[in-house]
Amino acid sequence: MATKLNKQLKREIEVDGKPFMVTLSPEGLKLTEKGKRLGRELTWKDLVSGDAALSAALNASLGQGS
């Protein structure tokens, strides 16, 4: 049986040689560059509903125009 996530769980990961902090919480997840405060947040509800994919596609299309 899996353990319920009832408080924040923080872990460090490395992406392309840069350290990031991943915070999992009952509300969702947050990815922040280590040493920074602002990061990307995603709620579990958005992830399950597919809104996360829609948002990523929109951001990618906006980024191609510049």
C-alpha cells in the first residue's frame, strides 16, 4: 500500500546540469531553480484534467513567435 502525501516533500534534481528543487504537496507540485523562490506550479487537478497539456502547448506556441 502506498503512503498518503499529507505534507510537503522536497527533493533536488538536476536538469541539463542545473540543480532544481521539486516540491510535492497534497495540492500539486512545484519546480524551482535551486536558490530561487519563483518556479512553475501545477495542481493535481490541472494535471488530471489535461489543462496542464493545454497550457504547455499554448506556452510553446507563444514562444515560437518571438
